[in-house]
Amino acid sequence: MESQCILNTAPASPPASGLAVRVGAWREACAAWWLGIQARRACHRTASLLSDLDEHILRDIGAPAWALRESEALRQIEHNRRNQWLRT
């Protein structure tokens, strides 16, 4: 008696239904949305940490242009907040 060669012992998977495809697309969209949120948070965190540094120091360390703009914007917001407080 000869033994037969079995290529795969796992049962065959059923073909993907329309619902499974939609759920997979929804899951990928949610993952992309969450990664976008995390990227924006990381940029904001970096900008807030760099806002204490002077523009010349940022240029010396090779900070990207977006970091220079964001740190300047945060400094201006804080400056305006202090001026408003002094006027009242």
C-alpha cells in the first residue's frame, strides 16, 4: 500500500464574501486614520518641545522648515496671550 502525498493539511478557505472585503477595507481606513492622528500628535509634541529654542539654534541643529514655522507660531501665540493678559 502506497501513501499519498498531502500538500496542505489545512482545510480550504471559503472565497471572500463582499462583507469580508468591506470589513477589511474599513479596518484599513481606520488604521490609516489612527496613524494620521498619531503623526499629527508627534508633530505637535515636537513643535511644543522646540518652541523653547531660538530660531538660530533650530537652524544650527538642522531642524526642518515645518518645525521652524510651528515653533514660531507657538511662540507668537504665547506672546499674544501674555500681551492680552497685561492689557486687562
